Amino acid sequence: MENSSYFILARVFHVVGVVLWIGGVAFVTTVLLASLKQSPNGETRLKLFEQLEGKFAFQARITTLITGLSGFYMLEAMNAWGRYQHLQFWWLHLMTFVWFIFTLVLFVLEPLFLRRRFHQRAMLDSDKAFALIHRMHRVLLTLSLLSVVGAVAGAHGFRFFQEPVG
Ligand code: HEM
């Protein structure tokens, strides 16, 4: 099954989704937020952030969907749901966790209240609001990169540790 064209295509979609999505998160974290924090004008900073992040949020929603669908398809095709019961597949747990958090934020929390809450906070104290959002992005980027490292090594046969038998 792992050599079938559909499976290989799913892996291609998965990785391209991850590149566009996590690459974008890396840009927002290490370039956009890092330079906006240095801008002295709180209002310009907020306007720019909302403009650029808003555009990226659309890309992130599409790529999160593609990554999740192709990931679950691969699990089904490999009949590998049982991996969730084994700690040595921690990278699968981490990937799924990262995906779940982003899905929750992008599809539920942001449209419901996060965007509005951030705008209000930034109007009251721009430095504090941007420091907080930068910290949150750094945490998510770190977890995402850890997933990528674990997934590439794990998917290609690296055993991080041996689980005790019985
Ligand atoms: C619903 C969430 C996800 C599921 C169900 C899922 C599932 C999978 C599966 C089944 C594989 C193939 C493993 C194998 O060949 O043994 C895989 C590979 C991979 N996944 Fe995910 N994944 C998800 C989310 C993510 C996320 C959020 C990232 C990145 C942050 C990610 C990055 C990768 C990478 C880099 C590979 C390795 C590709 C390769 O080298 O062949 N995945 N994933």
C-alpha cells in the first residue's frame, strides 16, 4: 500500500501542506513579528499585522486542511491507527496535537473572539500584546519543528527508543 500512487500522492500533499503552513508560521514568527515589535508606532504596527496575518490565515486554513486530510488518509491506508497506542510514535502524537491546536485556533477561536480580543489588547498596550502573541507563535513554531524532525526521522525508520515488551 505504501508504494501505491495514491499513497505517494498523499505524502506529497502532506509535505507540501506542511512546507507552506509551517514555513508561513516561521516567517510570521521570526521575521514579521520580530520586526513589528521594533516599530515605535503601535497603530501602524497593528494595521500592518492585521493586514499580513489576515492574508496568511487564509493560506494556513487551506494548508491545515490539506495536511490533516492527507495525514489521516495515510494512517487509514497503512492501517496504522494503532500507532497512537505506542510511545515510540510520539511524533505522530505531536503532529496530531499541533494540527489540532492550529485547527482550533484558525477555524474556531480566531473567528469567534481571538482576533477581536487581540485588537482590543493591542489598542490598550501594544508592546504587551505583541510580546504575548510573539511568545505564543514561538511556542507553536518550536512544537511544529519538533514534529517535522520526529516525523521525517520516524517515517524513514529511525527508532527513537525501544518500548519494553509485555
Ligand atoms: C492530523 C494530523 C496529522 C496526521 C494524522 C499525520 C499523519 C502522518 C502520517 C501517517 C505520516 C507517514 C508516516 C510514515 O510514513 O510512517 C506522516 C508523515 C509526516 N508528517 Fe504528518 N500528520 C499530521 C500532521 C502533521 C503536521 C502538523 C506536521 C508538521 C508540523 C506533519 C509533518 C509530517 C512530516 C514532515 C512527515 C514525514 C514525511 C516524509 O518524510 O515522508 N504532519 N504524517
